Amino acid sequence: MAKGKIKINTPPPPTPTAPQPSTKYSGVKHTIMIMSGKGGVGKSTFSVNLAVSLGKTRSVGIIDADINGPDDPMLLGVSKDKLHVENNRIIPLKTKFGVDLISMAFFLPDENTAVIWRGALRHKAIQQFLEDATWSGKDYVIIDFPPGTGDEALSVAQMIPEVEGVIIVVTPQELALLDAKKAINFAEQLHLKVLGIVENMSGFSCPHCGTVTDIFKTGGAETLAKELGIEFLGKIPIYPEIVQNADTGVPAVVASEDVRNIYEKVAEKVARIVEK
């Protein structure tokens, strides 16, 4: 076999000038996409705690767009609940934390059921979450995506060209930052505004003395934001109570004053950016 570089024929990116906009998703002031370049960065935890923080003074809904790994119901303590329909419309589930939620988890027989779907079915599910559910009147709808730049994010970007923008969640290590650039590039190609970058797991906060130890480095996301001219939304350290409360269905912003203070600052920045 002749030596040389291997060439992979990749298709051109989707044309941002030819979306298929939805005519049924309406009445929402601000729609925000939460994305990450890779998995394991705490994106769902961030989405839920941001939504609860905003929900203190605004009407907020969450669309859990991770079809294969729908975790938001567990984070909000409603994993055993089911949705209902009124007048042929799906009614998002009201949680006790001031946000409404729709998720693939509500449609599965049990929490162990795997969703083995190709792209067309995933697109259809996202379309139903957007168009067949009642979101009108919400100040914010937060859409929590699976990692990467796949079908779910592309579907929303094409169906809702008026989406407010994207928040990128990263962790401090170089690998996560490299993947974050891909998510930023995705937004740019689809003419979506990057509202900001947040550095999650930015150090470990000792529960005994409060000292923050940079176990995964720190500051990489802030440096990346400055390089690209993107808003830096803040650093969120690892607090043991974030994990402990998530496992019991209580968002950390409800249970921990330290965590609440950090997320409130992030929420204030987000609101300032999108509401100005």
C-alpha cells in the first residue's frame, strides 16, 4: 500500500441560511442552549442549578435534550413522576424548585431502559419537546444538551434560529478546553451567539477549612474567553454538597449557601447579557 496521509472525506457543515424554523415554539422570551465539547464536565448539574437560580425571580423551564442520558429529573427529585397532556399539549412537569421540566426520562418504562435511536427519531423527540409542550409565557427556557455537537443541538439551532445563544461549560484541563473550542466553532457556523463560558469543577473546596485546591488546574476557561473575546461567567469549584444533594434530588443552590452565592452571580451575568 502506498505511503501517504489518510484523507477523510467529511461532509460540509450545514448551511445556516437554510434552517427549518418552528412556527409552534413561541411565547418564550429567552431560549438558552447549554453545551459542552465533551462529557463529564457537569453540564446537567450546571443547567439545573442555573435554572433554579433564575427561577427565583423569573418563569423558567428546562428541556432535557439528552435523549440517551436524561439526568435532569433525578437532579430535581422528580424521576418517578410522569407528564400529562391537556388539549393535545404536553404539560411540562412543575417541580418544587420553581422550574418546569420536560425530559425523555418521563417517557421511559423505567430508569434502566436504554434509548437506542438513530438521528431521525432523536430529532423528532426534540421537536416534540419544543412544539408539543406548553412553553409560552416563560422568561427563560434552558436547553440541556448531550456532550458534543450532534443531532440534538443541530435540530434546535435549525428549528429556533432566534435562540438567544449558547453557554459553554468546561473544566480547567487542556483536553476539555480543546473540545470546548469545537462547541464554540459549532455556534459560530450556525450564527449562534456564545453568551459565555463557565469553568466548572474549578478546584475542590475543602468542607472543613474552605480552602480551594486546584486539582484540575484553574483559569484555563477564563484565558480562553479572553483570547476569543467571549464573556467569562465564572468559576464553580467542586463542593461535596453538590454531589450529595444531587443524589437526593435537591439542587445544591437550594441546600448550600456557598454554592447558591456562586450560581447567583453567574445567573446575574447571564440575565444582564440577554436582557439588556
